[in-house]
Amino acid sequence: MTSNILKNKSVSFNIFKYLKSLALLMKPRVMSLVIFTCTVGLLTAPTSIALDKSIISIFFVTIGAGAAGALNMWYEADLDKLMTRTCLRPIPTGKVNREHALIFGITLSILSVVGLYYFSNFLSALLLFITIAFYVFVYTIWLKRKTPQNIVIGGASGALPPVIGWTIAANSLTFEPVTFFLIIFFWTPSHFWALSLYKADDYEKAKIPMLPLTNGVEETKKNIFIYSLIMLPIISIPYLIGFAGELFLVVAFMLTFYYNYVCYDLLRYKKNKFEIKKAKKVFSYSIFYLFLIFVLFLADQIIR
């Protein structure tokens, strides 16, 4: 009797561990960003929908993001085991079989798109399908191993969730949600290239052609700074088209000027012990920066 109880507990524990590993395949940190930006897109749309429909729709968008993450880990399992940043992921550690990850990713992809179509609308489901397909086929399979511009072009997939949030509520696509897309799209290169500066050894082991390896550290720092400057006109667009007010513009400019400063601070250090520290600062602040920009959209809508 006792042995049977212990066996059942062991089986339950193993099932729990496996489910936890499947959840990790979905890249929870990325999913949290998707939930946040998608919610902002939904809440800033000109029309509102029922709370239960909003929650269910955002859930399916999140599942779609998780599906893309799982398929990414399936395809890149050979690279993940070579990099310190990714070697503890479920497939390299043997916690999840690679074929199971593929089935899991495909199943979630179908479930998310069909579910969003059923509970929301065709436009939102189409955009979610494009997001998953672009991330898996264009970024993961085609671009990542072939060009240092992988992050620039591939960033389009990460920029679509707030647009999907908008279409969930509005069932239409106007220029206002496109500003969400532009902000994330032009933010992405400086964010990931900062990461690639202090993880260059990892990318070299995996033979991924990130910018520091193909064009050198100094060229990468210049590009990081240039993309941070591009954020100034990009961040002005919501105000210029009447989507955001003066509060948004003033605070967003302040946040962007500081982003320019930390990127310039990285640029001016030439191959010394502070370089990695500065790159980490750019990477960390870039996350905080994007979060605050989207919080500003919500605050602006409430105040106006």
C-alpha cells in the first residue's frame, strides 16, 4: 500500500516536472512581454469589448507566442546546447524530447490561431498566424544563421502583439496601432545587439552571425547608438497623428534622450573593462525603456 502511494507520488512529480519543462519551452519571459504589449494595444483601441472576451483573446495570443517559442527551441536545439545562455533549456538538458517539442509547438500554433478566430475575429487570427510564421520560418529558420541583420528583420514578429491587441477590440487596422509596431521594431536592434556584445563568445561557439562577429565591436556600438537616435522621430509619431498627447511626448522624449545617452556612453568606451558593463546597462535600460513607453500610452489615454 505504501509503495503504491510512493509510486503514484513519483509519477505525479514526474508529470509535473515534464509539464513545467513544456511551459519553459514557451519562453515565459517573452510571453509576459506579449501579454503586456497586447493588453496595451487592446486598451488603447477606440472600441471596448467585454472583459471575459478580452482575457480569452489575450490568452490565445499568449499561447501563440509560446508556440513560436517552442518551435524556435525545437529548431535551434543544436545551437542551444553550445551556448551558456541557452544550454539549460529543456531540450539540451534532455527534459523534453525534440520531437515532442515540435508536436507541442504545432499543436499550440493551431490552437491559438483557431481559438483567437473563434473568440475574436479573422483579422486578429490572421495577424497571429503571420506573427508565428514569421518568427519560425523567416527569423528562426531563414535569417538567424545567415545574416547579421537577423534581429532587424526578425524584430517584426515581436512588434505585432500590440497591433493584434488593437484588432481584437477594433476589428480594424489603422495607422495608430502601426505606431506600436514601429516603436518595437526600431527598438529591437539596439536591445539585442547590446546583448550580443557581452554574449559574443556564445554566438561565436554557435556560429550565429551576430553583428559583433561579422562587423566588429565598434561597428556594433555605432549601430546601437544610431538605432537609439532613430527612436526620437519614431516616438514622435503618436503625438503627430493625434494618438497621444503632450504628456506622452514630453516624458517619452526624456526617456529616449537618456537611452541615447547610455548608448553613446557605450560607444565612447574603446575596448576596456567597462565595455561589457556598459553593454549590460544598455540592455537592461532598453527593457525598462520599452515598458515605460507602453505604460505612457495607457497613462495618456486615462488622462485625456
